[in-house]
Amino acid sequence: MKAYLISDNHDTLVGMKLAGIDGVVVHGYDEASGAMEKALERTDVAILAVTEKIAELLPDAMQRLREQGELPIVVEIPDRHGTKRGPGFLTKYVRDAIGVKME
């Protein structure tokens, strides 16, 4: 099983390729949606990494994939500019997902 990246910029793709992860660079909703469909059709993809900007373009698809609990596991990653999330996003995510308050 492999990891695959859907990115909005070339630099992130190059960095991931150095780690052995293949992917594609897309721009706009139509390209992002098409790349997501193609990635989900692949049976060898176990981890689907998506940059935050692409995830913002496809919120419904991202939510659906998270809720399914099946492969591929979808991971939203920051791009070359860093994360757009606030400093407490991980603790908020855990609290919302499983109801545990982390201190």
C-alpha cells in the first residue's frame, strides 16, 4: 500500500517525492475533484495526503472520507507556507472527535 499526495503547489510535491510519495499538483475545484476521484479509484493507495488549500476546495468530500473510516486514510497537511490552523487545533480536534479534554 502506498501514500499519495494531492497538492496545490509544486514545492510540496517535490518534498513528498523525496520521501517516496507520488502525487499530483492541481489548481481549482474541477482539477482537485478529478484528482480526488482518480486517487480514490486506485486500490494501492492507503494514505491520501491533501494540502490544506485543496481540502478547503473539497470540504464535503473530505468530511465524507473522514466519516467512512475506510481506506484510504485522509490526512490534511500544511503546504510550504505552513499551517493555516490556530495553535490549539489538535486539542480541539481531539475534543470534538472523541470528547476528551486534553490539557
